[in-house]
Amino acid sequence: MTTSAGSDGIYRTPGRAPEPERVPAPSLRLLLSPLASAACVVSVIAVPVLLFDAIRVAVLESSADTRFVPAVALTLDLLALTLLASPVWLGLIIAGRVAPYWSSLRRWSKVSYVTALFALELLVLVTAQASIMARRTGMHLFEPTLQHTSLAPDGRRAHVYRGGLVQCRYDVYVAAPFALTMKRELSATEHGCLSPAPHVRWSADHSIQLLDHDGEAIVPSVVMRHHP
């Protein structure tokens, strides 16, 4: 067998591949970084939802005539739903940040690591969702439900809400264009909740009327007068 001497004086056997360099095990900081990133995503989403819910409750408790527009509630609900995507984000971070450096780990070590991270992430997710649901269920259990929305020629929107159990009460809230809150303009009470919900008609003087499903005007029980 022939050998050749390299420039450094070390003899090497032709055709023999050099041994691959040993990849060090990933550090603890690197292993925990996906969980920290996913937890930050949950916090960034959950904290604004809880904050806006607290503000909404404060507004409702201070005056029953003021509510946030439906778009605000819809945005909060969509944000709460995006929390469910945090495990997907965790998997992407593991694949992109940790997987390239874990070749030195055994297969069962990898499985245990991934399982532990997803279990901890689910614990964080369930805690955040439980906090949101507990606040909303406790304070909005009998909250009126949106029935109809009507757009006025000047850009205002009238939202018809229905609430009550034995006697159905319909509240009409009006919001200015691009406003975050709306004011109650009138309320009407009907016996029973089996008939279709009424709708709003805008008059020429920009006032509103509540009409039943036959187009007949409903006499309001309360008419609010809001002054600028």
C-alpha cells in the first residue's frame, strides 16, 4: 500500500475520506429558544385582547348607552383565534433554528425534546385561552346579540341588538364613520322573541325608525337625545 506525505509531514492513505467533524450538542439556550419565541407570540396576542376586554367592560359599566362598535369585538375574537396557530409557529422555529444543530442527539432525545416543548406550549396556550374565556363568560353571559346593521347616507351605521328573555328588547346604537364606540339612540320592547328581528329605516332628517318584518313602525319605549 502506498502512502503520500502531505506538506505538514503527515502521511495519508490515498482514497481514505477524512473523518467527519463531531457536531457539538446544541446549547440549552438554543433548545429553549423556540418555546420562548412561541410564548412571546402568545403574550403579544393575548395581552391586547385582555386589555381591550377590560376597557370594554369599563365602558359598559360606566354607561349602558355606550358600546364598542361590532368591528372591535370581531377583531378581538379573531385575535383570540390566532392563538391556536402558536403550535404551528413553534414547529417552524424548531425546524429552522434547532433541527440543523441536533444531529448529535439520539432519536429518542429528539422525540422527547419536541414532545416536551409542545406540551409546555399547549400549557401556555390553554392558560391564555382560559383567561380570555373566563373574563368574557363571566361578564358577557347575557350580552345582547347583534341582529342587523344599516348604513346611513352620511356614513353613520345603526346596529340593532336584541336582549332579554321573556320580553325581547331591541336597542339601536348609532356609530359615526370610523368611530370605535357607538351611542344608543332608541329602545323598543316586544312580547316574545319568535318574530323576525326589526330593522332600521333612515329618515330624511337623519333620524331613525325601527320597523318590524311587515314594515310597520315600532313605537320606541326609550328615545335617547345625545348632544354634541
